[in-house]
Amino acid sequence: MIGRLFGRTKPRDRLIADLHGRISAAARVPALYTALGVPDTVEGRFECLSLHVILVLRRLHRLPAPADEVAQDLVNAVFLQLDSSLRESGIGDFGVPKRMKKLGAAFYGRAAGYDAALDAGDADALATVLARNVLGHGGAEGAAGLARYVAASDRALSGLDLDTLVGTGPVFASLERTAGPADHPGDLR
């Protein structure tokens, strides 16, 4: 902490902070909330951030070392920020660990659900899991645009190497191209 005050952070810490910042900025793009229906609430913002982090982690897990270390550093940075945000919101020191445990379980549960749907190339399964987790309802039909965005973002990230991912930053899909009707419903490929 003191090192950060005087500009003595490690280069790797700066890379992770920059990557985390770029992911956070992508998760705050207004069209996600206005065009794709993500609720503009604390919970909706957590879900949107989690979704974008999970997409980047999917790519990092498919890259050679040291991508696994970058992935762990990214998860640590995200959860340190969530911990800090909970404390700043007035939640007492005794309540934070319990909430962090719930957030961690939710994050990893969502990662498993998104991975399964994306790996299967199943747009309906992806829309269903996104409707339940991100949009807060059970109807997959309302999540088709978000599912197209997520699948297109996953494809865009799949072409990035580690240097590009941490240097230039992650590439997510264009929201304008994914908010409209599906070209091939039911198939993400």
C-alpha cells in the first residue's frame, strides 16, 4: 500500500490493475443496461462485472504460462476491490467475510454455468443462465441479445494472446451488432 502512494508498484501489479480497470470499464458500458436489459443496480453491476471477468478468465485459462498466474492475480484484484467496496458501503468487519464467501460462491457458480453453455455452443442454455443470473428472471427469450453479446465477446477474446490481453486490453463484442435479432438462434458458433 505504501509503495503505491510513492509510485513503487511492481510492473505486474500495474498490468493487473490496468486489466481490471479495462474489464470494469467494459462492464459499465451504458448499452449493456439500456439495450441488453442488465439491471442498473448494485446486483446488476456485480453480475455484469463478473460476466466480463469470467470471459477474460476463460481466455487466460486457455493460454500457456504465465497466463494462469495472471488469472489468479486478476481474481485476487477483483475480490480485493469487492471487499473494499463492501467495507466502504458501511458493512461491518464481521459481516464482510460472510458476504465475500457468498460473492465468491456466486462468482464461481456463474463461471461454471457460462463455461458449460459456451463450450457446448448452446445459445438457449446460455440465454437461460444469463436470464437467471444477470437479468434476474427465468425467461431465456429476454436474454437472447445478451447471450449473443457474450458469445461474440468470447469469440473476440479467443484470438488474443497474453501480451495483447494485458497490454492493449481485452476485446469485447460490439453492442450495436449483438443487440438485434439472432441470425442463427439456438447456435452460438
